Amino acid sequence: MVRHRIGGNLLYSTVVLVSLLAWGVQAAAQPQTPNPTTLVARLSGASIVPPNDSAATGNLQASLDKQTRVLTWTLSTQGLSSAPVGASLNGPAMPGENGAVAVPLTLGKGVDGGTVTLTSVQVEDLLAGRWYVSVLTPAAPSGEIRGQLMVGR
């Protein structure tokens, strides 16, 4: 009788253990829902270093998937002195500082956008507010408007 009871407890424990392991494997196999981070930048001539008197403005909206390090962005500009000849994400640099081109942006007409995969260091700098976007024109080859990328709410 005691022997049967010990065997029953062992069988019960084994069933519970196998069930928990199966649940854990199934839970680990579920795809993780990406939790993208939103970033924004408001561009103006006043943000260029040194500032200029351009009346142009711009807006960059971006989404960063921290797991894959993929940054997806859209950029719109208004009132530039002429068609842009270039744009880039630059850093590391805080407001008032200039940084190197980190990611050149391909531009077209109207609203532009794209996707780029960043390095881990780039993601770190971006999330720390050490990146900015700059738009260049023939009249302002070092940048007509600029905006610091900030984590949105």
C-alpha cells in the first residue's frame, strides 16, 4: 500500500513536470510582439550650427524596433530655398554640436521615407538623444534645416 502511494506521487509529479516543461517551451516559441520606439524631430534653420535665417521647416517621424535595430522614417519639408540635394542622420552630437553623417537619407519629392538597420552603438546614441537630421540645399550645402531626434510620447 505504501509502495503504491509512492508510485502514484511519482507519476503525478512526472505529469506535472512534463506539463510545465511543455507550457514553457510553447510560451518561449511564441513570437514576441515588437514594441517600437517612436522618435520625432522638428527641423528649422535655427537648429543648424551655426543657425541661419531660413523660414523652412520640416518634420521627421521614425519608428525603431529595438530587437531588430531597424529604423523606419518619413521626412517632410516645407519652404526650402530649393529642392534638397541631401539629407542625413548625424551623430553623435547634442543640440548645438555638429556630428558626422551616420546614415545618409535618400530623398525624392514630397514626403520621403526609408528603412535602415542600425548598429547597437547607433541605437544607443539615437535613444540617448545624440542624433539629429539635417537637410541640405544648394543655397545651404552644410544644412538649411536641422532637428534633434527625440523619443516621442
